[in-house]
Amino acid sequence: MRANDNDENLYREQLPHVGSLIRECGRKLCRPSTITNKFPILTWLPRYRSSYLVQDFIAGFTVGLTTIPQAIAYGVVAGLEPQYGLYSAFMGGFMYILFGSCKDVTIATTAIMALMVNQYAQLSPDYAVLVCFLAGSIILLLGLLNMGVLVRFISIPVITGFTMAAATTIGSAQINNLVGLKSPSNDLLPSWEFFFTHLPSIRVWDALLGVLSLVFLILMKQVTKIKWGHRLFWKYLSLSRNALAVIFGTFLAYILSRDGNQPFRVTGNITAGLPPFRLPPFSTTVDGEYVSFGDMVSTMGTSLGSIPMIAILEIVAISKAFSKGKIVDASQEMIALGMCNIMGSFVLSMPVTGSFTRTAVNNASGVRSPLGGAVTGALVLMALAFLTQTFYFIPKATLAALIIAAMISLVEPERISEMWKSKKRDLFPFLVTILTCLFWSLEYGILCGIAANLVYILYSSARPQVHITLEKINGYEIALVDVKQKLDYASAEFLKEKVVHFLNRLDSKIHLAVIKGQEINSIDYTVAMNIISLQGDLKTINCDLICWNWNISSAGVVCRLKNEMRPIFKFDYGLEELVISHFESPSNTASTVTMETAQEDAETPS
């Protein structure tokens, strides 16, 4: 075979065989592991032991005691009637048993989800239910397409900034309820402005109960540190703090209301009974006017993108935090979360995701499998069926204290000092996120944070590490160009400009530039065009270009684009041999490498 034929085969683009890909995909779909991966219950249920039942029951019951008061509170945060919080608190637990892959995760509405639906849920509960269905559909589709990798593009500083901003906003919105005031806004600045301008209107009894409840919740979180007595007792006493605060507040409100006067603002009537199982509303009526599906989607706007994104972030972050060394399949968690939201919308649920507080309670309670979610769900259903009369007397100040206490745990100032110590540059996306979330909106705030973070990625991509040094080898001076990362279209022009600028400063004293290619794994059409252009520019200043030890696939992109570029790629030389061969060869070029040698180099990891 002629050398030219060898070169043709060497630089030919290796395209995937469509038939092989289809057959491989078909085989994967038919494998039992594919089914068990999508339904993790098929993996853990056969290994389930009867001894786990007691632990799962205790954990599920303990989480339920936390979930019920929080669900009522978050229903209020969303601007809905309290029962909608309870409607959101049971279906997720049942569905996660089938599709969830982390035993500790609990699914229900969260303060952040409630706040994000507040702006349009106040128009009609149908908006909250519809966004639950649409968000679930989007999340499920992304999970089925294995798009869990997208979560990696959202950095911890951005997540931290968003979480702290959301917690601050939610906590601030409850400061008025804590002291018996009714604020017309849930935003940060308007809430505090209303508080300070209505100080004379503070209800003394509500303020006293609210502040004492908040102090009680904070102190009860610390009782696990008590050394004397039975540690298990203090542990479960701490885990039951939300339920204890609500029970005490409800009992107090009930006792003091017997004479017909109610010293506290209470939750009021909660619709009794289970929610109907029906399709989510694809149209609604607001103030007597018909609103079509298109108009509802238009009203939701960017929330249809931000709510799924935040929900995915929360559940993946929680799963990783409690995975205990196991690899978390982000795509499978997205499938589970999507199904929880889709099925939840059939029972009037607002958007749900993983709850860090309740997951921590679940883990601390010793849960052994996702089956604990069934106990929590059953407890919520029982509360809806039998306890709604009791919920009437829950003081709003107690619920506000419960929410504020939960939000305090989400504000972690130590994260800021950690970023300052490790890499101060990471404070930029953090500050962009937290400031835009606080003073603009949560939806746009996290998008701004992601954009600020991507600036760093794009900047480093557009300005790769390129080190150019003068090397004297056997009496010949050359410019050695060392590229320390892959090249793509964003960095193509930068490489060319840097080489040309370096050589121009030397007044054409250098007659050979060598670009090392050990770390250039792949290039694209734009880079190839710039390499060709660079060779032309160097010729005008009487300088040759050699691409030394490039990856075969990278060299092939240039050679297929312009056949005359093949001689500049050298594979089987040391640097000294390469330079001597170039300058002392009669043709001023070294012989091209054989196909066998180049292929051996291509198979050797760079």
C-alpha cells in the first residue's frame, strides 16, 4: 500500500456505526439491570428484612410529626389555604418508594417551593397544581434523557447564595406573623418596612407566644448535646420539637378561647377530608373570568424553568449529602422527583422536592429504606381525615416561629469564610446570586448566579494556558509552544494571536515554531482553520510551523480540511531529533511517519 493511501486511512474521521449503536441501545433496553435501575424498589425490596419494619415505622412516624405542622405552614407561605400544604405532603412519599434511590430522602413541599409559587398561587390554587404537573413533566423528561449531568454546571457558591437568600426572604416574610401582624407582602424589604412602620399594632399575646416558641425550637435543637441521661431520649425529644411547639400552642389557644375571646391569630378552618383524585386543571376561572391553558402558562412565565431547576438542585444536593459514599444517580433522582410531582398534581399538590430538614430527621431516626415514606404519608392522610378540626386552633405565631427556626438552619455564614479561605474568586458568583435573589427575584437571581459562574468557565476556555519559550537546540533557536489544555473554537484565535505576537517581538529571528500537542485531545473546525491561518502568517515572517506529537484525531481535523497541511504533523521524533531533521534535511522537512508508528502513538495515552 502506498504512503498516501496509508495517510488517507490514518487521518480518516472515525464515525460511529449507526447500526451498532442501535443494536447496543436495544440490548441495553432489554437488560434486567435497565429495569432495576429505573425501579430501585426491585433492588432493595428482595433484600428487605422484617427487622427493618420497626425502624422504618419509627422514622416515618417521627418525620410525620415534623411534616404535618411544616406542611400547614408552607401552605400559608404559598398563599394557599393550609390544607394544600397537607395535600402536598403524602403522594411524594408513596411515589419515592418506587422510584427513589436514597433511603433517607423525604419528598414534600418546602419553604422555597412555596415561596416560588406564591406570586400566582394567590390568583387561584389551580396555578400551583398545574405548575406541579408541568414541572414534574419537565423533570421526568430530563431524567429519562439522562440530563443529570446538567446539575454539575451549578456550583456550590451559587447554590449557597440562593439557599441563604431564599431562607432570609422566607424568614423575613414571617416576622410579621410572629408578632401578630398581617403583612400585605412576602418580599424582603416590604416585610421589614411593614414591621417597623406598624410597631404600635403588634399583638402582645401573639408576639409573646411567637418569640417563646422560636426560643424553644432553637434550644430544643441543642438538647442532643446533653451528656447525662439516655442519649436516645434526648435525640427523639429534639426531633419532636416542631410537634411539641405546635401541640403546646394549639392547646393554649384552645384553652384561652373558651370564653369566646381568642388572644391569638389562629390558622382557622381547614377543609376536612382527603383531596379528590383527578386530572390537574388545564384551565381555571379567576374573578369570574375564564383563563385558558395558554394564559395560565404565560402567567407562570420563567417559573416553569426555575421551579424544576431548583427542585432538581435540592433533591440531588440532599441525596449526595446523605448517600454515605454511594454514587448518586442524578438522572434517577430526577425521574423519581418528576413522578412525585406528576402524581401529586392529581391530588391538588403544589410543587414538591426533597426537604433537607425532614431528610435529616429521617436519617437521625435510623430509617432503613424508602418504606418510611409510606408511614409519613399515611400519617398525613390520617391528619387530613380526622384532625382538621384541631388544626383550627394552631396559632399563626407558632407556625411563623417554626418556619423561621427552619430557615435559620439554612443560613450558614461559615460558608462565606470557607470561600474566602479557599478561593476568594468564588465569592463573586455567590454575591451575584444572593444579592439578585434578595433584591430582584429568586428565579432571576439563580440565573444571574449561573451566568456569573459561566463567565469564569468561558474566560478560561477562551484564554487557555499557553506557554511560549525560546529553546536553543543544537545551535538552532526555536519557539516552543506548550498548550496546557484542550483547544476549542473559543480559544482558537487566542492561540494564533499569542504565537504571532511572540514571534513579531523577536524581529523574525526565529525560523521554526513547534506546537506541542500531548495535551490537545480534540479540536474543532474553527481551531483547524486558525492553525492553517497561523501557518500562513508565519510564512510571511519566514518561519515554519510544526505540530509535534498531536493526537491523531486532532491532526486529522486539519489534514482533512487541507491536504497540504499533512507534512507539518510529526509523531515519532524527540524534540532534538525533530529540530535537527528540520534544519539539516535537504528538503527542510523530515520524512513523514509510517502508518504503523503513528497508529501506535495514537493508541498510547497522552
